[in-house]
Amino acid sequence: MISFDHRVLSEYRIKIAKIETLSKSIMTHRDPKSQESKEASDFLDVLINETDKFYENNSEILSNNGKRPHTRSRLSENKKWIENIEKFYEKNTQKTKKVMFVQNKTSPRT
């Protein structure tokens, strides 16, 4: 059976993927000032608000697993969340290297 923590983390990943996909679609749309783009932008705001509420409701699980609020989030980072995230990466140094590798697109061995 899947644990509740795993379900929360999976759902958060899906929500972030939806936001990223929609924002990329809006940015690459051939007519960015069209009605369709404006409606998509409004829907993006709805998705971001929904994701923010989800993060607030499950912040303990998400921050303990190294998840920060999404970059487009309107939430201000809480001191407790930051401490939980730092503890997570102190315990999991391998994941820190992996995150740095993805962000910097350099070799994790450097």
C-alpha cells in the first residue's frame, strides 16, 4: 500500500508539472495577447493558488522531504519550512549533489 507521504509528494509533483506545462505553453503561444492566452493565464493563476493551498495544508510532509514552494508560488517561505528542508539535505547529501547537478548542469563530481 502507498503511504500518505508518498501520495502527497506524488500529487505535489503532478501539480508542479501542470504549472510548468501551462506556463511554457503560454510563453510559446504564437499570439500571446489572444483571448485564449488570457484565459490560460487566468487558469494558471487558479492552479498556482490551488498548489499554494496544497503546500500550506501539507507543508510538514513536503518540507521534511526537501520540497520548497514552487517558484511561481505566492507563499512566503516559513522559517520552519526552511529548517526542515536544510535538515533533509544535511541527512541526504547525495540528493544535494543531484539537485546541484540539475540546477547547474555540471558534473556532480566537481
